Amino acid sequence: MPVYDGPINSAVNIHILHSDSAVHRSEVTAARQLDFANGNMEFPEGIAIKIFTPEGLLETTMTADRGYFLRDQNLYRGEGNVQIHNLIKDQRLQTEEIFWNQAQKKIYTEKFVTIQERQTIFNGTGMEADDTFSNYQLKKVRDSRTLLPGEGL
């Protein structure tokens, strides 16, 4: 007899708060969450993550068309139209897949990325950054160019 490996629970309009030493660190919101027996979660209708400064100010937002939480790795994965915006430095990233490791406080991808930093666009493959997207490294830069008036991510 086959073993059922589908969702064991479903929730709508979820809002998860993460704190450290009573300091608000991050929020995860989603329209729908599916829970699995192994502890994994799926967010089939999209996921939004907010990262806050130690002072509690909203610093970074991450959104994706679909999201997953892999419990054994303590890792979030976003896919589809992935957008990251550091509000303080006004840096933006667009890609099709991103990983967020909460324990290591980093985000990364091996996929093609477009990054807008002020008036410059960078394109490349593979990226690693702190989870606030304040400091990042493109692994293989393809090109860069200055934005024309009215352009941007």
C-alpha cells in the first residue's frame, strides 16, 4: 500500500513572527500554507518575508510566487518571480529562485540575477548576500549598465 506524502494540514492567511532576545527579526506571510508530516511547509500561492534591523526598522522585503520551508535544513526557498528590496540602501534584486538560510543569515542563488543598485543594473549568474541584502557578491557578472531615465526594476 502506498504511503501518503501529501499535506497533513492547511492554513490560510498565515503570519509568522521570528524574534531573538525579544527583538523582532523577521516576518513571514502567505495566503496559504501546507504542512507536511516531515515538518516541511509549502506556500503555493506565494510568500513574503520581511527582515528588520536590530532597532526594529523594516530593512528588506523578499517576495516569491511560490515558497517552501525545508525543516531538516532550516531553509526557505522562493521560486517564480522572486523580488528582493533593501529599503535602506535602495537595492533591488530579481531572479527565479532564492534560498534564505536563517541560521547563517544569508541568501543565495545559482540562477540568473538582475540587481539594481542606485542608477546601475548588474546582470549575472549566482549570488550570495547577507539576509538583509546589504552586502552581496555576484559570482559570474555578465554585464552592467547605467539606467536610462524611467528605467528600473
